[in-house]
Amino acid sequence: MTSRFYVSFVLFALLTVALVSGSMILFHPWHGEGSHYYVQKSIAMELIKRGHNITFLVDNKFEEPIKLDGQKEGFSVEVFHSPIELSEYNIVMHNTNKTGLRGKYFEFATELLQTDYMQRQATECSNLLSDEKVVSNLKHFDLAIEDPMSTCPFVQYLKIPYVMVAPVMFLPCLTSLEGRFPFYPSYMPEFATALDHKMSFMERLKNTAFVILFTYYIRSGVLYSYNEILEKYYMGDKSLLQVLYADAEMWLINTDFVLDFPRPVLPNTALVGGLTAAQGKPLSSDWEDFLQSAGDDGVVLFSMGSYATGIDEDIAALFAGAFAQLPQKVIWKLNGKPSSTLTANVKVVDWIPQNDLLAHPQIKVFVYHCGLNGIWEAVYHGVPMVAIPLFGDQFDNAQRLVSRGMGVKVDIATLTSDELAEAIRTVINNPSYKDNATRISSIFRDRSRTPAEEAADWLEYVIRHGGAKHLRSAALDLNIFQYFLLDVMAVLLVAFLTVFAILICCCRLCFRGCRKVCGRTTKAKSE
């Protein structure tokens, strides 16, 4: 009996592995580069190790770099045409970074929504859906990985089961309305508000205002451009986000409550924060020599991210002036011309092995714009930070670092060289920041599986069981009136008003009756 059971168990295990290995999985990042791509790539590489075949769907401007980056068996690229040229895309990303460095990101984002850039993104989606060759090549996939910021509903049109992989906790106001994510503005900050989860009345008022503002801008600006596509390829009256979010088998979100503020999540949501963080690899002799030459003072690592392709002279001089005041050596990652006032303690390079540098004990502080992937690398290696948020979720990420005592943040709009230098000295010289970073790192690493392994486990789970509808909330089947109990409250209000009206009428009748009785009694006494 025991041997038969053992043989049956082994055969079942082998059958399960055979069913899930070798699956065809399609990845569709919002952009074919940057943080969104690297989050999905980390999961893709884990799936390739497990024998799956991975295809990245990207537009033509990202074709070559992804092909070069993914030269591995089991990795392929499917390409469609975009009306947005690479040069134009680079200008938009450069201007996003440049206006962020000037403290004017929100003004730029508002102006961008008023251009035809969003309409041409919708045209890009239309090009994909109308490309018969590409559509034909996509029909055979077992599962698709979608980005919630990618607003093209092609997987829904092709009826490919899909999982949402969110690089950040994106726009709670929209995911709550369309994806039915639990969201309570009283203690859950909206995207880009830079608020803590413990809010004063004025902060709750600001949070509510941002919820209304984002909902309006996204619906009237971004989503409006896709109405024609929805009419052409879909039946019914669903909004674009309902089409995108409602049928996702699962959500994998690049966050973790070791850093993010606690909030309720649905059963079909898994937190896999830190997908790009990993153990450091040995550095080259050039890097090692530079780090060791800093002695006991150590090294400051400074980066403004992938899109810092050039900064104005006055901003560069601001940074250079701060670094000139430090005894530490500085590694400055910059794809452009540094300040002419640069001092000898600063090493300017256009590329850094960021994760590997953060793993080195000579790195004393990470001065960073707060892109989420870099933050998770700093968390993994226990490096305290000076946050200089520029745009998007970076304001929120910076506040989370401050709330956890892992760093300080500065305002780029009013920043001076002296203030930046003082912030760096504070983080280096106050041991509480390093202690908190080490403690948070210990909590984050206390897991049996890496985030990429956990994400791959969930994707294989979805493939094995043909979806994960048993984890799906019934709230997704309710309209907005049912979800917020507006219909119930309307009935209760009518019932209350009816009872109240009846009571008023009864009281008036009683009052009139009493007046008549009292009037008769008074008249009888007078007679």
C-alpha cells in the first residue's frame, strides 16, 4: 500500500510539472525600458529557469534594446508599430525629469494631458489591434502579464487569461472604483500626495481632493481617447478600466508592508515587492579600488535615475556644491555634462552597477530620486537614504522612507547646496538611520522565497488551475450604486422620510385633536 501510494504521488507530481512547464507566457510592459520593463523581466527570467517560453510584446522603438537584453533561450520579442517615435518619447521622458528637477512636474503633467500625446497612445493601441499578423501570433499564449498603466485592452480582445503586475500601488482612486480594491482615503494616501497614513484633518482634505482630481483627469484625459477603440472592439457599456481590471485572474504588486503603509487587500492580490533586488555581485577592480580609497569616511552614491539625461548648469552646480562640502567620496550617475565646479572627490559615470554598489559596506548613504526599484535595492542591502523625489510615485516612496526612519527627504523646488549637504551629513552621522535601514532589511529578507519566485509560483498556480476565479471578489459584478450601497441607502432614506412624514402627520392630527378637546372644555367652563 505504501509503495503504491508513493508511486502514485510521484506520478501525480510529474504530471503536474509537465502540465505547467513549457507554457507560453506573454509579457506586455507599459514601456519597453525602465522600471516597468525590469519588474516584468525579473519575473520572466525566473519563469525561463522553470522551462517556460517568454515573449515580450513591445512597439518598434524598443525592439532592439530588448532583443539585446534578452539574448537567452526561451526569450523572444513580438513587435508592433507605434506612431510615437523614439526621439519624441525621449523628449517627453527628458522633460518629465527636467521639470521634476525644477519642482514643476505637476504643471508639466497637466500640460501633457492637454496635448495629442495621449490620443496617439490610443492610436498605438489601435495599430496593435488592427495588425492581423501580430494578433494572429498572440492567440496561442497560455497566459499574459499586463501592466495596469498600459491602457490597451488587447488581451481582453484576444480572450487571453491575464495577470496584472503593478510596478507600484497605482492610483488607488481608480483601482478602487474599477478593480474594487479596498480604499479608505481617511488613512490610505492617494497616488503622488506624499502623505503619511496618519493624517490630520487638512491632510485628509488634501487626500480627498487628489482623489477627485485624479479621477477627473484620468477619465476625461487618458481614458476618453480610447472610447472609439472600445466601441469598435467591445460590446456593452463597460469603461476602459473595467475592461482592463475586472477580468484579471490575479494582481501581483511590487510592494511590501515592510515599507508600504498597511492596507487591506483582496484574496487575488499578492504583494511581491523588491522584484529587482538581489544579492550583490563582486565589483570590478576599478570600482573596488575607488571604494576602498575612500577610507573610513566611505562613499555617497548619487543617482537621479535612468532618465537623468542632462541637467541644467545651475542644478548641476547645486549638487556639486553640496558634494564639495563632504569628506566622503561621491559616485554620481549622470548621463550628461556635470557641473564645471566639480571637486576631486566626485566620480561621474553614465552607468553604475547600482544593486552591487549598494551591497558594498563602503556605501554610507544613497542620494536618490526615489524610483521604486532602487528603493527596494536599498532596503534589501540596508542602506539609508536622502530622498529627492521628482515625479509620480517618488513623492509617496520618499514619505514611506521617512515614516520608517530610514532616511530624510528634501524638496527639490527650494533645495540649496547647504541643505543637501546637511541632509547627507545627518543621515551618515545619526546612527538611527542606519539602524532602521538594517532592521527593515532584516525584516524584508525574512522570507523563504524571493519576490520573483513568489510571483512565478502564483503565475504557475494560475496556469495549473486555468485561472483563479475562486479568488475573485463578487464586488466586481456590482455596479457603482450597488457597490457603495447607494441603492440601499436610497431605500432606507425613503423609508426614514416616509416614517418621519407619518409621525409628523400623526403628531399634527393629535395636536389638532387636543386643541379641539381643549377648546370645547374651555368653552364649557366659560358658559
